[in-house]
Amino acid sequence: MLPLAPEGYPFVIFPVLAGLLAWLFGYAPVAVVLWLLGLFSLAFFRDPFRSSDAPPDAILAPADGKVLKLTQAPPEFVAIGLPRQVSIFMSPANVHVNRAPISGTVTKAAYKAGRKFPAYRDKASELNEHSVVVIEGQAGKVGYKQIAGAVARRVVCDLAEGETVERGQRVGLIKFGSRVDVFIPADAVVAVAVGERTRAGVSIVARFPAEGSR
């Protein structure tokens, strides 16, 4: 059976049941549309098993998708020592479950309601609905921002401040198209390029510097 994120069950079960009722009452075309909607939701909310044998200094991608840009982080992240940003755009075809980029303690977990600009636009990072998480690990800290897009209507963050998280652990999702920005220290070595594809909990987006090089 295809692993499914818990948030997806209503989006799969209700269209399937509604389609069954429509079929029984003679509305075959409506039933087919509802079943296709349920099938789309089943694919969208899939939650495949992920594991990584990456070295301890690796910062893993928190999202599946395409690297949209490598740029300077907003002032709020620069102020806490995370001045570099890697943006990952998630299309509706991607797996939308997000995973922790490093192991450590959650020092910030905040949610903000907002607009619905397309996720690839610069102003989406600040104006769209989003959540911000900062994790303090043994080698350093990393932040990430889950950003809703024009289609997305709900950001789900499973973490709270003070929690301990393991790298690659499931930490939430964004429903129906979105973007995740990753914020890293100035001395971290970026390991991806614009246009490159990433897999949450598997792909290395950056590396902390070696202990002796700090």
C-alpha cells in the first residue's frame, strides 16, 4: 500500500465515498471526477520511506523539488547567524512531506498567516502564509521556512520549540504546491546548484565546515 501522510486521508476518503454515492444515484460522470480527485490526492499526499547515509556534517534538503535560487537570507536570519538561503520550489507533482535538515533542538517554531502569491516569487517568502523553524545541532544551526503558494492553502508544521528532532525526520508538509527556504551559516559549503533536483531527507544541500577549519 502507498504510504500516505495522515493529513491526506480526508482528501482521499471523502471524494471516494462521494463518488460511490454519485455512482449509486446514477451520476456516473460526477463519480468519475470525484474518483480522479481522490486519486490525485492519494498521489499528492504520498509519504515514501526515506533514509540517508550522509556524513554528520551534511545538511539535508527539507523538501523534494527544484533549487530555485541561492541568495542572501532576509535580515531576520542574517541577525541570527544564518545569512545564506537555498530556495526549493515544490510543484504539485512532488512529494510534499518535509523532513528535518539536521538533528538537534528546535529553538524556534513560529507560524504566520498570509497571502497566496505564487511560491516562486520573491515576495512570497515574506507575505505568504508560512512557518519558520530553527534547529540548533551539534555542528551548528539551520533554519527553514515552509511557504504556501498560489495553490497551497495550509502549511503544516509538526514541531514545537524545545523539541528534539532527528535529521530526516518527518516534520510537516504544505498542501498543494509550495516552496521551502533553507537558511545556513556563512561558512557552510553549498552542495547544490540552481535547477538541481532535491529529495527531502536524502539530498545534501550544504555541509558544515570541518571542526578544525572554524
